[in-house]
Amino acid sequence: MFVLCFVCRKQSSIRRPKRLTINANDERSYPFLIKGGEDLRLDQRIQQLFGAMQQIVKTDPKCVSRDLYLRTYQVVPLTRSVGMIEWLPSTTPLKGIISGAAHKAKSRDITYVQAANLCCVVYCFVV
């Protein structure tokens, strides 16, 4: 027997996604983001690619010595325009990282685009 309890919260964003928490009878909570208006099939394929890359990273001695890993998340397309994305707690959206870097960049005379490029490079190597 599997009993579910749903808790839904609206998120502030252009598309107005909903954050859904599924409380199951195994005493665990499963948070998801429900997105509409976007086709999440490409996102799902990218996460599958990252999963395959993680297998390589786990076996490469240099990556193992640096304790590198890729954190993937589940993407479940329900239709062409609606899907569910696993909610990862304690994460920062890339836009927030770029905005923070741009704010710090004002004192260093670099542009927002340059700050975004720096963040994207760091993000690609950290992940």
C-alpha cells in the first residue's frame, strides 16, 4: 500500500511553476517543481548525459583524487508542455550566481557579460 499526501506552493517566476512535495508512507518527502509551458524532454536527455559522464568521472583517477562529481536530478516530462523536476534543496540558481558576480564586478570594472562568462566557466568545472 502506498499513501501520498501532496503539498503545493507557488514559486515566483515568469512561468509561475509550482513546488510540489509528496509525503509518502515510507516517511520520506519527495519535492518536485512542476513546470508548464516548456518541453522538458531535452532537459531529461541532458541529465541522462550527465549521469553517463558521472560514471566516467567516478572511474577517472584524477577526478577521484580531486573528489569531483556531477549532481544530477530527475526530470519527468509528462506532456510536451508540462513536466516535473526533482527539487534540490540548498542550491542557488545560476542567475543568482551571475547577479552576485556582476554586483562584485562593479568594483573591478568588468561587465555583466564578462562576469556571466566567468561564472559559467567556474560552474562547468565545479559541477
